[in-house]
Amino acid sequence: MSRLKAMHTPVFWAEGHPGPLPSANWQVRIAGLVERPLTLTYEEIIARPKTIADARLTSVSGWTVRGKWGGVRFSDLFAEVGVSPQAAYVQFTSYRGIYTTCIPLEVALRERTLLAYEFDGEPLEADYGGPVRVFCPYLWGYKSAKSLVAVTLVAHSIPGYWEVRGYPDDAQIRAGRVHDVNSHRWRHIPDGEVIAFLD
Ligand SMILES: Nc1nc2c(c(=O)[nH]1)N[C@H]1C(S)=C(S)[C@@H](COP(=O)(O)O)O[C@H]1N2
Ligand SMILES: [Mo]
């Protein structure tokens, strides 16, 4: 059993569970306002330099989970494709195209925003967005699109699945009480990325 599952990390699929998603034949398309659009296979993603972010995914629904998220920095991928000057936001699209979300380019370029494929050294399973997902600890979890198939550089923010249903587009993490999945305790968090690791 995976670490995420063993800790009873909640599994969210607003669009319905996609079923098993094999990494073979998985592709992520990076396009939009870029100079050299790129399609990466799973093998090409995991062959790139890996960054490990010891950080938390924190949901607006009131829980937070810490672990070592492994993946490729979006800043590395964007250096490779060449971002056009008009690009200001990054839209993420999940498998089947129903779940989308958008973050500022500036947040996508931060060091812990990853095209993630591992948690605590284990490959991400389909429940938790495998084979590859967004991991962005700076904003509420609904920006961390699972089972990612497309990354599109755009000039203006495009409201996604939860944003059109009323969640704030800026997704700033706000102070409040959250359930810490790691310690099974309720904790108070301040505004911003949850970096006090609560343990
Ligand atoms: N495709 C897809 N990605 C998604 C979601 C979803 O419903 N569908 N839920 C989001 C929300 S609200 C959160 S908090 C995290 C939860 O990640 P987990 O289900 O792996 O715990 O995934 C985000 N990414
Ligand atoms: Mo969430």
C-alpha cells in the first residue's frame, strides 16, 4: 500500500475517478504561448533532472499532507520550451479534459512547483493523480491538477472546474483549522504556504 493511502490521505475526483491510468503511453503536452511546444512521454519526464520538495499539499476542504514530492520543476520545463513574453498564466488540464485550473506563471516558476510523479519515493498511483500531476504547495490543493495531460501558457487566467463553482481564483491559503493527515491531529495554520511542518 502506498504511503499516501496508508495515511488515509483523501482522494478527490470531482469529475469522477478516471480508472487505472498506465504510465505507458502517457503524454503531457506543453503548448500555448511558448516558442517550442513539446510533448513529453512519462519516460521522458522521469529521465529529466528530479527535484524533491519536502512540502505540503493543503486542501481548502481542511486537510494538509506532508511528504517528499518528486518531479520536474516547471521552471526547468519552461526554460526548455521558451515562454513567450505575453504568457502570464499556466492552465493545467487533467485526463478527459473536464478538470482544469490555472495558476500565475510566477507561481509555476517557484522552486517547489512540480510536474510530480513521486511521493516519498513511490510512484504516484492513479488515486493520487498518477502517473503525473501538478504539485503546488503555495496555493490551495485545487490548483494541483491530477493526472495531467496538458500545460498551456496563456495571457489571462481561465477559470477552471472549481473556480467556476465559486472557489477563489487566487487560491491563497488562509489561516484556519486543518486536519494534519501525517499526525492525525487538528492544527491551526497561518496564511500562506504551510511550511511550519506541525510535527
Ligand atoms: N483531476 C483532478 N485533479 C484534482 C482534483 C480533482 O477533483 N480532479 N481535486 C483537487 C483538490 S480540491 C485537491 S485538495 C487535490 C487532492 O489531491 P488528492 O486527491 O491526491 O489527495 O487534488 C486536486 N486535483
Ligand atoms: Mo481541495
